[in-house]
Amino acid sequence: MGVEKTGEKYRCNICGNEVVVTKAGGGTLVCCEEDMELIE
């Protein structure tokens, strides 16, 4: 699943990093070599 809009929040299920999207580019977010999970 790619980033679709600003304001989305993503979390890494391995290390717990969280990211808030400020500019959507359509790519996927990866942390610890795994795709991050959309949480909001």
C-alpha cells in the first residue's frame, strides 16, 4: 500500500518508529526492512 494523503500515520511493528506524512508521493514507507503499517 502506498502513501495516499497527507496526515496519514504509519508505524514500524519492529522498532516502534512512527511517521506522519507531510507530503504524499505515492511510494511505500519501509523501516527495519519491512513495510510500515498505516495506523490512522
